Amino acid sequence: MKQSQLFGKTTKDVSKDETSINAQYLIRGGFVDKSMAGVYTYLPLGKRVLSKIENIIREEMDAIGGQEILMPALMKKEDWQITGRWDIDVMMKVKTFFDKEYGLGWTHEEVVTPLAKKYAKSYKNFPFSLYQIQTKFRSEKRAKSGILRGREFSMKDLYSFHTNEKDLDEFYDQSKDAYFKVFDRVGIKDKTYLTFASGGDFSKYSHEFQTLTSVGEDIIYICDKCKIAVNQEIIEDLKGSCPECGNKDLKEEKAIETGNIFKLKTRFTEAFNFKFLDEKGKENVVLMGCYGMGPSRLMGTIVELSNDKNGIIWPRSIAPYQVHLVSIGKDEKVITEAEKMYESLQKEKIEVLYDDRNESAGVKFKDSDLIGIPLRIVISNKTLEKDSVEIKRRNEDGFELIKIDKIMNFEF
Amino acid sequence: MKQSQLFGKTTKDVSKDETSINAQYLIRGGFVDKSMAGVYTYLPLGKRVLSKIENIIREEMDAIGGQEILMPALMKKEDWQITGRWDIDVMMKVKTFFDKEYGLGWTHEEVVTPLAKKYAKSYKNFPFSLYQIQTKFRSEKRAKSGILRGREFSMKDLYSFHTNEKDLDEFYDQSKDAYFKVFDRVGIKDKTYLTFASGGDFSKYSHEFQTLTSVGEDIIYICDKCKIAVNQEIIEDLKGSCPECGNKDLKEEKAIETGNIFKLKTRFTEAFNFKFLDEKGKENVVLMGCYGMGPSRLMGTIVELSNDKNGIIWPRSIAPYQVHLVSIGKDEKVITEAEKMYESLQKEKIEVLYDDRNESAGVKFKDSDLIGIPLRIVISNKTLEKDSVEIKRRNEDGFELIKIDKIMNFEF
């Protein structure tokens, strides 16, 4: 992509309401545009990042046997009355001109449970798990922290269905591993803790995945021995000790919830009378788990964790482009060489953003740091004197000169 | 994918309200599930088809320079009041518990115009075009015809921005070609006509893409000489003649609108006071075009056009899987060979659905025809006697026997 044609310019002009780093950098870098409080447009750079995160999550959900579906955002009022959640504050309510009323999905148990019930009747149909990556809506009174807590956002929600607790437990453990694979691939595993949280009426605990960051709204207590954490909401019940090893020397930290998994057991299957016939022809209530992870929230969290005073530092796996090619100056030779390199990189299927704008070196470098593509290639008169280009990694200070005719041997 | 584990069984049990072929076959085949009137869940098979259609559209929009973004579904009431469209019937309105009111997107001129205005100020920034593939909501009083006309559906909407009419005209013509490339790739080009329709206040004509089908709600008049059509709404104005050649011998047909393109010119840019500075530093109003195409509607249309009495016949480009591998009987040898072939096909990156269910040949063939995967490979005792498998194309009657050790040379 030629930067002169890229929609979404870098800007210094960000509202002071946007106090979080992710909002500041994502807006300044031209990744997102704030449409209104808690509601953002993903511009071309931001859409690329979001799609990459979604694809990583998709691959890991597929790997544990999750089957992708797409449920509607419009929801039947009657189904939410069955579970007693129609009048919960977070639910946005929709009206048509002919006075039909819908709920707008902020979670999908009320859709997926009756759906699964239609198709799975015998123990032979179990276990199975369904997921979607879809837009969710939440009536948050105070939308804040950029794309970390929006009124409209991208969500992956997976639901699993089982005939017995052992099977649910096994899948639940697999899902933990899958979540950590995602965190690993997007570069935030080191800062992310499996965190014990309240299990509600049906389970002792649920688990959150909490990622350490100063903008986090949650307080967690870390056990350094077990590398797990406890959410503030249950720390008193646990008398301040680690639920795994009993260690009382826990460290208080601020964190953001980047995922959660929950053994719902029969909470929703009972409400919808979802039963299966077992081997003996007897009816039993189906057991259920739910597993959430928000791609847009992940994107915001990554920006919070991976930046410096000049801008974002994208991990390679989710960077909008792999290479930022920057030409300096208006000399014909520079432009010719830059165009040639742009073509070559594209031919090699290397994703490249080419800053072909008629701007000063200062402006170009500043924008390049802000946008945060992992690798920068600079072509200027100075580098061409040595038949070379300058290569710099966004997360390192130094740079190296590489001969132009050797560039395609470079490990991008 | 092993069919025994696939979520979404085939069924005979479809409501009589569903009179259209697409709804009947898509529900019976386990592609979609009706959540309520006009609102469907895409099950794993259906989600695969929908994603493939979306990707084809994405590629063709990218090819004409469209830049993908993702705008929100929640919309600012004030922006719709500016254009006078807040109280249009199709708009679903959303309320939060704290009495904030939003519109729910059925089109996005009211979002994209102020967005584009923020970033494009000089003639140097033009032309450009932005698109998204996103869920749209419409308050249709009578949702009908399966996924052809829903209350919630997938839509690709592209918007282009120009400094002069010539430039708008050129892009508009490019978009026509891009649309026909999509129709070609999904197998409905032969039945699809560029159709002259009303241009509103700003243009003489707009253009629709109308695909011939008996469930279509539109009446069009085809000129066989020019291979174009005229929508009923303007045929009287044209005194029943072709706008290109004047031919009066037009053929009346039923069709469904599978795309539309419209020169909006200054309809929205004036409302939002979206101007650019020209080469002389003078302010001018930006010109605009919009270009819509619904992936879910395309999917329904393809089913309407490509089926027989036994089920769907998917074009290869958008089939949920390329190969339907079917094992017949319970003999160990059959199962071993089928499993081996399943592995081999997967290794070759051929998308395969493997019917490993413990069902009769009759049930399996019936389901296979209903699901409509382009190529079927059958392994049975009978075929193994000849060290062969039986290969049948869904759109042909005959089949051929192919030696198992030659199967990987076969052109899938």
C-alpha cells in the first residue's frame, strides 16, 4: 500500500477525553476513528490489525474443535425472559416502526442454547462446541479507555456442550491452553495470568485471563510461585491466599480482563429444558461452558503494553504491515529504487506500507514510529551512495546498512 | 471435517412458512437456522459459504482500490437528522437504560461522509474509496424469501469520493466491471443484467444488477441486443424502449436485485458540508458514489439458481467443501481406506467433508445431494473390489471409477 493513498492520516489532534494510551495512539496513528463515546470506526490500518487478531483466535478455536457459526445480533425478547435477563442494564433494546421489540446481543447463551437443543438430542451428538466472532453491543453508561470498553465491539464467544462433568472439565482445560496460545501469538502471554474469579451459583470458581496494565479496571493478586492470580472479588473468601498452594504472599496489581471462561453447567440448559438421551434411553440435562475473548479489547491491550514515547510497537503477528518502506528526498534515483523495492517486496508476498509521500525525513520517521510497523527500510541518497538501504527494527535502537542486491536474502 | 461431528444435521422438518427454495434447502441442508422472521443463524456449512462469498467480493473491491474499513452499526441520531432520514421506516432504533438513543445501520452514508470529511481536505487526497463488509439491520415489516430479504443480513457497501464528474464516472464504470467479476466468480453472471433504474434528484439513472429468478420481487425489461435491462419503475418514462439502442422489443422478467450502484453526487456531501480545496485554493463540494452488494442475498440467489429436485448444486468457488467423501458400509477395509483418503486429501489442502456416519447408502447419498458439494467420492466394498473409488460430480449424472493409487492425480 502506498501511504500517499492510504485513508486515515496520522494526526496530533486527539480529544483530551481520550486519556488512555490505546485511544491516543490508535487515533493519532490513523487506526481508529471515534464515532461517538464507546463507538469506533476501524480505519484501513486498524481493520488489518483487528482481522489478524480475529484470525489467530479463529485458528486456536478451530484447533480445539470449535465450529464457527454466526448468530444474529437481534434477539428474541421471549428467550431473554425465560432466563430472566431481559431487563439487565447492559441490554440495548431495539424497536421497529411496527413496534416489534428485540434485544441486541451482548452475549449469546439465549440464542445458542435453544439452537443447540434443536440439533443435539442423543448422547452420540456430544460433546461439541460452537463459536462466533461477532459484533457485540453493551449499554455501558461510562464508555471509556478507548477500545478497551466500548458500547460496540468485536467478540469471540464459544459455547461447549457436554453429557458429563468430566468431559466439560477436560474441554475447559483445553480452552485454557488455547487461550494462552492466543496470548502467546499476540505477544502478551508474559503479562497475562490465569485468574480465579467467582463461579456464581453453579461452580466454585470461574477463570479470567487478566493482563497486567495500569489502565486495567480490575485488581488482582498474583501468586509468583504458581503463576496464577486471584480476582479481588474472591480474595477475601480465600483469606488472602493462593487457591493452588496456599501462599499468602500475593502481589496486588492492576489488570484488564482479556478473556474469561465459565462452567455454566445447567444454568441455561435447565432454563431451556435442553436434555439428551443417554446410553440407557434416559433423559439428562446437558452441561455447558462458555468462553469469551474480545479481539478489539485485545488490540487495545496490546497497544497499552507495547509502545514507547513515540508510538506503537506492533508484534509482527498482528502488525498492519510487516515492512514500512520509507523513501527520503525527491531525487529521481531514490524514487526509482524505492519503487523497485516496493514491487519486489510485494512480489515476495511481504506486506509493505510504502511511504511515498512528499514529506520531510522528520515527518516520515515520526509517523513511522507512531504507526509502529516492526521493520523499517529507508532509502535515501545517503544509503544509495553505498548501494544500500538502512534497516531498523521498531523495538531496537540501532540500524544496519544492507546492500540492495542482498535485501531479498534478508529475514523479514 | 467429519460429518459425524458436524453441527447442523440435515432435516426434513422445515416450516411451511418458508416457501422459497433457498430457505427450504438451506435449512434442510443444515446451512442456516431460522432464529425468527427475517433473522438467521449461519451454521458451520453456511458460515463457510458466506465467508467465501465475502472474500470474493473483498478481493474484487481491493482490486479497484477500495480500502476496507469497519464502521459501527450504532449511529448518531443527530447525523441522520441532518440528512432527514432519521424517521425512515427501515431504521431500527436502539435505546439504552440511560435513555440514549441510536439508529441501527441499514446503510452508512451518514457515517462515512463525516468520516471522510475529517481526513480528506485537499484535492491531493482524492479520489479514494472505502468499503466494509458488515451486518446491516432493516425494519422490514414482511421479512420473506429466506435469506433474500432479512431484517439482519450481511452487506458490502463501498463509497467513493471524487473532485470531478469525470473521475466519478470512471470509477463508477470500474465498479460495474468489478461487480460482473464477482457475479462471474460465484456463477450467476449469465443470469445477471445491468439494469437501468431511477437516479433520484441528482442523476438521470442509477444502476442495479438484477439476477433472473422466479422468486425475484422486481420486474425488469431485457434488451437482448444490448444485454441490459430496465427496471419497471422507469420503463414508462422510457416509453418502453431500451435506453442504449432504442429497441422496443423488450422481454419482461422477474428478477432479484443482487447489487446496486448510485451516483450520489452531492446529496450527502452537501448535507455535511464536505468540501475540498482545489488546485487554486478554492472550495468545492465533494462528489460521491455508493455501491452495494449483499453477500447473504447473493448466497440465497445462488441457491435459487443452482439446484435440482434433490438439493443444492454449489459452484466450486463458494462450496462449503470441495469434496464430499462418503464411505458405504461398516467393513473395516472400507473404513480404513476412507480414513486414509480423508487424511491424504487434507494433506493436499483439499477441503473435504467426510461422511463417516453409521448410516445407509440411501441416507448418505440423499444428504450428499441436498448439501450439494461439487464432487463426491464414494468408497464401498464394491469399489474396493476394483481397487477404486467412485467419483461423481453433483452437476452431472454419470460417475467414473478411479483407481485409488491414481486419485491424487485427479483434477479436483
